[in-house]
Amino acid sequence: MVKSNLSIESSGVSRRNFLKYCSTITATLALSPSFIPKIAEAIESDKRPPVIWLEFQDCAGDTEALLRAGRPTVAELVLDHLSIDYHETIMAAAGHQAESARADTLKEYKGKYICIVEGSIPVGDNGVYCTVAGRTALDILNEVGGNAAIIIAVGTCATHGGLPAAYPNPTGAKGVSELIKNVPIINLPGCPHNVDNLTATIVHYLLFGAPPALDNLLRPKFAYGKRIHDNCERRSHFDAGQYVEKWGDDGHRLGWCLYKMGCKGPETFHNCPTVRYNDGLSWPVMAGHGCVGCSEPAFWDTMMPIYRRLPNVPGFGVEATATRIGTAVVGISAIVFGVHGIVTAIRSRGFVKEREEEFKE
Ligand code: SF4
Ligand code: F3S
């Protein structure tokens, strides 16, 4: 395990703010407040595994999400503490020096390091569409991912293939879980993923030595267990039948529901409304745009067009429960989108059935 010389307080974060942050992570993980001191201890501990961050076929949006903060965040410091031994985009080393840093970590910490993967892996034409230092993404993933303690796939490309895998998927792009079978994998989809969820996942691993509870798509339930629609601040307007009809109309200015503007919140599972992005500042629906479903598999094929509303569902209104609405939306959209191939995509993963079971609980 790696020893870090960096203390949270020496990095300019007050004890008070650090504990406040630990309390946020505790709440994100849905743990009792009694875990706050344990989480603080786990983050400050000297015994933390190194991280190798691989970046393949992507836009670097997940790295941007990690780095783009108006000020240094506690999350960044926590990840600094983790000793990211290899990250092509942000590491100072380059060329042979960078490759040898990765090889050293691999040798010294075999089976003990965390592998974070960003971007999809193209397997078409022997993987020629993405190579680093002359090796294909698949070859690197097999070596680095296959010898890790756990793999965390961040962003929709690494988890489900994302945009590169959109029809007709010319490079044969795949997500990590389709390729690696011998190492525990945690999927954190989203375009980009939410860094707070990454931090909470890592903290859970440091604390318990195991991944958090996952759903059938290998997503942590603490982050993907609820639909956007169920926690949305515009939900009361949805129930009251108050919808934005046109961008910039009175309803839009008043913060009414974006369902008629194509919001896919009723079909999307993610904690965006509660955790939000940019240090908890905002999230797409709060900013006035509907959810495009970016954390769902194949959203680029199945949730489009962006501004087409989900089918009209009877039973919407103040009397309807979330369960009834959810079941109706999934059922009807399955019929409508079936023409475009969604049904196959969703049903093949047992998505509808699993979700209906979860709603019953
Ligand atoms: Fe929120 Fe979208 Fe649901 Fe409306 S349809 S309540 S904007 S998630
Ligand atoms: Fe993505 Fe929808 Fe959240 S578009 S970021 S899952 S609000």
C-alpha cells in the first residue's frame, strides 16, 4: 500500500470542512452518521491502494469532471491522497517514463491497486482504433484491469460503450464489463460521471474492503437506486399537470416540469437531483433542461430524439403514485420505442423486470 505525505489540513482544507465533507459522503452512501469518524479515518489513513487511471475511446469529460472545479475541492484532495500513479492526461511524466510508472505499479501492487477506466474499448479490426504506446486499448485493459483489486468504470463510454458504441458502432466499442470477467467491476455511468459518486465508491471500498451494493447493471444502488423523476424538484409541477410548453415560456421561467420538452427523468436512474454537479451547485433539470438519460445503457440510441417527449401516459396527476407512473412509463415507452430497438436493448438486460421488482419493495 502507498504512503502519502499529504495531510488534508496541510492542503488548506479546515478540519470543519473536511468533517462536513465526510458527512456528505456518509449521507451519499446512505450510512448512519456514526460512520462519519470511520470515513474520516479511512480517507486520512496511510494505507490506501494506488490508482491507475486508463483513458481510452472518449472525450476526456470524466477527467474534466475530476479536475474542473472553481476551487480545489475536498474530493480532489481525497483523490490526490489516493496516489494516482498513472493517468495519461494529467500526469507530468510522458512517453517511456509514463509507461514505466504504470509497469512499476503493476509489478509492485499486483492484485492490490484500483483501476479506473474512462472511455470505451474498441475491439473491431483487432482494436486498431485506439492504441497507446503501440498497444491496443484491449491489450492494456486486459493487463492492467485483469490484475487490479477492483475496476471502477467511469462515464457512460467505459460502462456501456457510450457514444462510440452508438449505432452503427463502427469501431466495435464495448464497455469494460463486457470484456473483463475475473475482477469485481463497479459501473459509474453518466456523461460525465459524478465525482462525488466516485469518491463515495472509493471510500466505501477503503472502509469495507468491498464494493457497495450493486444493481443488475453493476451500478452502486446508493447512486443509481432511484429514478431522477422521484427526487426531482419539479415533480410537484408534474403531478399538478404544470408543464413547460415552449422554451422561455412562463412555465419555464417558473420552474415547471420539463416532461413535455423531452425530459427522460421518468426513465433514468441516477442521484443527480440530490448530489448534483459542480460541488453540489446544480444539475441539468435545475439549470432548465430536461434529463437526456445519460446514465442509461445505449442512451444515445434509445433516448433520442432529445426533445421528443416520452409517450403520453394515462394516470398522471396528483392521484398517481410514483410506482404507477413508473410502471406505466416503462411499459408504454417500451411499446413506442420498440420500433427503434429499445425493447431489445432494455429487455435483454432484464431491465424492466428488475426495475418493477425494485418498485414493489
Ligand atoms: Fe423532473 Fe423531468 Fe420528472 Fe418533470 S419529467 S418531474 S422535469 S424528472
Ligand atoms: Fe445525465 Fe440526466 Fe443526470 S442527463 S447528468 S442522468 S439529469
